[in-house]
Amino acid sequence: MKHPSQAPLDLNQRPRYGRQDFMPAPCNADALAWIGAWPDWPGPALALYGPAGSGKTHLLHIWCEVSEGRLIQGPDLDLETAHALAGGPVAIDRADALTDPEPLFHLYNMQRDAGSHLLLAARTPPARWTHGLPDLASRLATAPAARIGEPDDTLLSALILKYANDRQLDLTPSAFSYLLPRMERSFAGVQDIVRRLDRAALGQQRRQVSRDMVIAVLSVDG
């Protein structure tokens, strides 16, 4: 009797945000240095910006662990939350996606007056955030901003192996050497290709990724 093939499951992997899990590289050295320099920042706020998957959220978690700060998503910030969080370190992810800029304006002022700090993360620098509040824009314009660039070959290689290991995938040496020069060379590209390889491996009920599997996955648009 022929058994039906098992449907592949795209299992969500819980990210690990410990300091030991962060991969230092030239593209994130400036951002990491600013995190390490806390609390000796020149003002109440620091902005981190860079492409999707570049480690911004990871750095927010690292800073919150060191500073005993609170982490919130930009769209969740309102006036009540701003007043509740003010006075202690606050990290805001997706700071360019505020529902209303007024709470961030007040939180900035309260942090400044209390001698505390804000760590803001987004894909673009503060000058490009379209909050529509001139007073907030002028304050953010004075904050240092650290850019995270795209990964180099060394970091790309390390990320491929890390994400594959997280999903318990075993890339053969020939699979790895074929993949590296042909994949999209970005943080998001690494995450996408490893997810696609994981789905292919699940569909074949195996955990080893061969060169042939890589060829097959790359030949199909994600």
C-alpha cells in the first residue's frame, strides 16, 4: 500500500536574542559599538537603521538586557504607554511605523528630563521617517544614528550555517559552495533561502541538503 507523502510544515523558529548569539561583523560594528557605549550617549536617543533581518531587533534585546529597559513596537506606542514607560530605558522597534507621533515626542522629552534613554530601530534613518511632526523631527535630527549595512561574504557564510543549524539542516559542502555565490546576497535573502531549503527537506523527509536540492530550490522563484 502506498502511503501519501507528508505535507511539508514551515515551522516557525523561535529566534535567540542573547549577546552570545549576535554575530559581529564590519556591517554592524558601528551599531554594536554604540550599544556598548551606553549609558555614555551624547543625548537621550540613539537610532539604529538597516535592512530587514540585519539584527536591529537583536540589538534592541541586547541593550534591554544590559540596561534593564523595556521593548515596545512602534505601532503600540500611545500616550498612556509613553507615560508608563518614561523614566527608564525604552527600546522602540519599527519606530518609523508609529500610529501617532505625539507619544514619541512626549516620551523623548520625558526621557531627556529624566536623564534616561531611548533606542529606536527602523529600516531607514530618522530623517526619512514621515511622522509629520516638526518638533519631533528636529529632536530626532540631533540623535546619533548608526547604520547596519548588508553582509559581506564572511557574515553571509556564517548566517547560512547558523540558520541551517537552527532548523537542524545539514548542508553538504558541495551544497554550501554552490549556494553561496548564487543566492540573494542580503540578510533577508539568507533567511528566505534557508526557509525554502527547510520546506524542500521536509517534503523529502530528510535533513541533509544536497547540491541537487539547492539547484532545484534556486530554480524556483521564492
